[in-house]
Amino acid sequence: MINKNNIVALVAKKTNFLQKEVKEVIDALVDTIVDVTKEGEVINIAGFGKFEAVQKAAREGVNPATGAKMTIAARKAPRFKPAQAYKDAVNS
């Protein structure tokens, strides 16, 4: 599994930037994606995918431990839809 530190090292190696600089940029990118989608905007990165927050309606559910019916509150959920170019690259 690749974690954030591994990604930072890989990007730093590819770009010849310092790992500290790459980490700051990656942190800023993730923070921006979260902040923008939280406000209801969609982020589309051509060739990679689309990030958005979608509204989920309230619904009835079942507590798996007790079997009791319960209401699951309405909420926003993050969604990522990969671009076709990314899908093709993964499948090649």
C-alpha cells in the first residue's frame, strides 16, 4: 500500500522538488478539495476525475446488532468519479 509519505517521495523524485515542498503542495491540494466540495462546488481535474459532495436523503435502516429499525439522517457524502483516461490507464 502506498501512503502519503510514499507519494511525497515519488513526486519529489519525479520533479526534483524537496519533499517538504511537495508535502506542502499535496496538503494544500487535499485541503482545497475538501473545502471546495464542502461548499457544494465540483472539482474536475481533466484526465483524472471529478470530486464532489452529494446530498443523501434520510432513510430507514436496521441496526445490525439489535435488528431494530432506525432512521439514518440526511447527510452529505463525498464522491469521486474517475475520468475515462484514468480508467483506461488503470486497465492497460
